Amino acid sequence: MYGSTPQPSDSDRTAFRKAEKKYKLYKTTAPKSRRKQPSEVDLTEVYDFKSVLESFKQERKNPPGISELRCGLDRPVFCFEDRPGFYFIPGALSIEEQCHWVRESLTSFPQPSNRTNHNAIYGPIHDLFDAVQNKKVLVEVGSRIADTELGVHSSEGNLDACRWKFCEENVSIPKGDSCNSIAASVLLRKLRWSTLGLQFDWSKRNYDVSLPHNKIPDTLCHLAKKMAASAMPAGEEFQPEAAIVNYFGSGDMLGGHLDDMEADWSKPIVSISLGCKAIFLLGGKSREDTPVAMFLRSGDIVLMAGQARECFHGIPRIFTDEENAEVSPLASQFSSHEDLCFKEYIRTSRININIRQVH
Ligand SMILES: O=C(O)CCC(=O)C(=O)O
């Protein structure tokens, strides 16, 4: 009300929300500049496991509250002493492995029968990345526009899926036909998630085992099993059944949430970071619990199992500016002309692949 002291809204009150607001990207216009710049943010309380790993390698010492888990993995796994079930494996993937998973995330993971956020509007989209590389446009084929006029071939057998087709960007639409279209490059920028293995139904918030799906690639299963081993109950092997791939662009965030749709929380979620650096918040069982913040870099893997499965977590920020993204070593791997689209994408994006055992 006018003249009264501003009251925080309900959503601003929790400790988790406060931390999200602290790290979120805000842009302000600097004096003498017309361009908006990211506002300064205090990062002094953000844990940096890259430095933890370096000092561990040099001096075998960890900062207070962090310890190294002794397990069979060929690299250090760190945990917070007061946050059981949460494990951090800094630099778990080599640059070549990161490169491989970026390629897979952009080419094969969004392929039908896997679903993406685009399914709801366009139906299944085949070969999106290929269409980006060939500068194609997705066109809604109206009843009067014949496929042959657009020079396209249907990629799906069913009628619904035939409504949207990729064609050359300069295709001429016959007079009188209204025609919606969207550039493949825009669709790629708007890609938010794809689901592998058992398909997650976001509206019902459960796994729809009746939906057709592609098998999770063996190499990804192998990697997830190897990484998960440190957080598995003794004598059991992790069984990857589903994965969600999240795609983040500049300004995107993932609000605080729980991953509670899997039956058995003793099994970890294996979460792989690729591309631009991000801030991850790990809270407690209530949004009122103050979360701990940490950087996630390309190649880092975190595991959330047991009690950590009951904890709110989220990504309030990704860093897409050259100075802070720390993505150059990965981007420079995409050096050939054919790889230009991968390079352009990953320079300002982050991909997260999280693999789950559902049953
Ligand atoms: O992007 C991340 O690192 C976290 C992803 C996540 O929390 C989720 O998909 O549930």
C-alpha cells in the first residue's frame, strides 16, 4: 500500500528463495553505457570444488566441513560432513568426454522417441541439430500447401506429426496460404529438456512407462554406474532407467525443487554438468533451511542419494559471459568448420544430464 513499509511477498520469505535471489542474474545499465551488464554478485560464500581438488592434490588437506570419501573411484569424491548423501566429483570427465556428451545431448538425445519440451507444440522433431547446421526452418504445413511444393519429406508416419516439417529457409509459400514457421536455430535455443529411457511426464510428475522410448546409450549407463558406485548401498549396482537432459541458456535458472518421483531414494541421481559454469544450491528438507551454494563446472559430476534426495536444490544462475563461463577449453575442442554450431551453442549454454534408477 502507498506509504506503508514494503512487506516481503510469501515467495521471498524462505531461506532458499533468498539465496536464489542473491545469485540470480540481474542486469543493470552501467553509467555512461547503453548496454545492460550483469550486476555484481557476492560469490565469497560459494564453495569451489576446483580449488578443493587442487589443495587436496597438493597438500592432502580439505577445507573445514569437507571430507574426501574413500571409495574405489580413480579420482577424489568429496562430501559435506553435515549433508549426508551428497557427493561432488570435480573434473570427473575429460575434455574429450565432455565434448562427446555435448554432441550426444544436441544430436541423439532429442531424437524421437525421446521427448522434448517441443513435443507439445510441434510433435516429434527429427534431426533438429542437423536442421540448424543446414539453416533450415520448421514450417507448419497448411492444408493447401503440398509437401512437394515445400520440397520436404514427412519424417513421421502419423498424420499429427506431419503438420510441421523442416524445409529450406528461402522456401516460397503459395499465395493465400498462411504459414507458421520457426528457424531451427531458434528451436535449438528454446530446447529446455529431453528425456531418455523411461519417459518422465512433467504434467503428471511421474514416469509414463507406456510411452515408447529409446534405450539409454550403453556408454552413458556405463559412466553412470561407475560414478554412482561411491554412493550405492553396499553390494548393489546402480541400474540407469531414465535420464533428464536440461538445457540452459543465458538468464535461465532451475527453481528449488525435490526429485521425489523415484521409488527408492537410497539410489543416487547421477548429475553431469557440461558447458558454462553454474551455481548449484543444496538446501535442506524444508525451503526454510539455508542452502549451501557451490560452483558446477563442465565435467563435474554430483551424486544425490539417501538423505540428500529429500533436500531442495536448484540452479539460480549460469554464467554465460566469457570471463566467468570457464567454457573455453571445451568450446575450443569444436574446432572444425562442421563443429561450428556446437561451439556457438556451448559458448553460452549449459547442459545437465541427470540419470536415475526409477524402481
Ligand atoms: O542442472 C543441474 O545441475 C541440476 C538439475 C536438477 O536438479 C534436476 O534436473 O532435477
